[in-house]
Amino acid sequence: MPFPLGYNTYSLRAFRWLDLELLEYAASQKLDAVYLQDSVDPGNNDPAHWRELKDTAARLGLRLDGGDAGALPRSPDGIDATLARLREGIRHAVGIGSKLVRFRVAGDRAGMPPGPVEKTIETMIRVLRTVRAEAMDAGVKFAIENHKDLFCWQTRQVIDAAGKEFVGSYLDTGNPVFVMEDPLATVETLGPLAVMLHLRDSVVYEAPNGVAVQWVPLGEGVVDFRKIAARAREICPPIAVYNKPITGRPPQILAIYDSEYMKNWGDMRGADLARFIALAKRGHPYEGPMVVEDVPGKMAEPIAAALRYQQREHMERGLEYARKTLELGVRWRVG
């Protein structure tokens, strides 16, 4: 049985569609699932809207995942607010029929709480354990996204130590390149703990000051997704797979040969960095056209229209690749 195929709604953020529109789009694409992330719907916090979403997803034959609890606070005085968000994330997930609540350590390494990484990991584990009983009673798992903060083996430490019975991996293949990991290595480490898999492709290539990375449409980068899909089938439990292109951003240079830059990454393992450099040596810049204007704030309508067009095209090209090359998805096979 192939993995169900869905899409992550954040990838179409330029449209600013309401939640029901996002579900209808999934149905029009003959998808099996929707991951509702960063909703802009005015009813996002309304239990009546949650019931409507749950009923609509059932009518359309869609698995609906969602629920978000933000990230770990940067200082201890934010713990109470974070616990409140975790509990609200549980309520929201139950309301829409999701079994998952997304949670992160931080946006990136610079945004992590001050102090040793080991201390942050301990705090993350303690915070999660505080709401263990509530999550277990609700039948919900916290899905820890591997973001631009911890290495995959550290994210696994969080999940293993907190408790696999209520914590799992929001396994993302786009973020590893920003922590200088080969995405296949991330899948190998976190795959057995995955509660879902989000696919995002990247180009990774050598640059004068280090290694350049940029997100690109699925199947158009240097990451071997055939190997990733094959490995996921071997080691992941039954999960839904979501296409999650985040394009429209320029390449970013990771200054791996700069000692000052690398001070933030003193916990990196040499073998992992060597594997990443090998990926970069095989890589190349993205050669396709791309509108690079994915920034907050007001933009001229011609650029905004081009960005909307690009986001939808990149989504649908990626879905086609996921179906035909990676053999993902169920519903599209039956017409």
C-alpha cells in the first residue's frame, strides 16, 4: 500500500485562502491528506469552525492534520505561556480531527534559548513531559519538527527521552541542509519515529565562502528523493507524506570555512559535516526560472501575481513528481 499523499498549506501562502478553500483544492488535486499549517482563516480559533473543518474533510475523504504549539520560549518566564499553547494545540487538534500537534525547539540555531544546547534539550523534554497526560488522554502526539536548530540525532534525543508514546517526528527534508545535514541522513535517523513526512527539495553546492543552499520544487534539486522514498518505506511506520515546496527565496551561504560562523555549531559531528560537503561537491545551482520575492510586507501586484502563479505551479509539479516518480498517493490512481 503506498503512502497517502497530501500537501502542506503553507506552500500556497501567497493565495491567503481560507481553510475550506484549502481543503477543496486538495480534493481537486485528488490528494489523500492536508496538513493545515499557519492558517490565516479568521475562524482558526473557533471550535465551531473546527467542527466544520472536520466534517468537510470527512465529506471530501481527506485526512486532516494540524494543530500548532509554536516553539520553546527563549527564557524561563515564557514556560507558562508555552504550556498554554501546547494545551491549546491539543484542543485544536482534537477539534479538527487531527492526531498531531506541531512543536519546534526554535526557528533556527540563533533563535534557541541562550546556553548550552544540552540544556535546551533538557528543557524541551521537561516541557513536553509536563503535558504528557493531557496528550495521552486526548489521543494526540506532539510532532517535533526538525527545523534549523538541532541536528537530527539531537531531535531524536528529545523524542526518545520525552516518550515515544506521545512524541514523534515531524520529519522535514528541507530544513536539514540549513544545519549542514544530508537529508537522507535525517530520514535514516528520524524515520522510525516519524508521524508524518514533509518533502522539500534543495540545491546544495560549493560557493566561494562555503556552501550555498536553496529550496527548489520537488524533484528539481540535488537531493535523491528516490532513495529517500525507498528508505522511508523500509523504516517509517504508516504515515502520510506531504509535498511542501517553499520557493521564492534566494540561495543562502553557509560559511562552513569561517571559524566565527562555526562557533554556533560546536556540537557538529565530523562525519556528518563530511557527508554534507560531499553532497555539495556533487551539487549545482538551480537553473530554472524563479521569482525571488518571498518576503513579508506589501509588494507590487504584478510580483504578487507572479508569486501566486509560481507557488501553485511548483506545488503541482511536485505532486506530479511524487505520484509518477516516487509512487506516492492513493486516490489519484482510481480516477
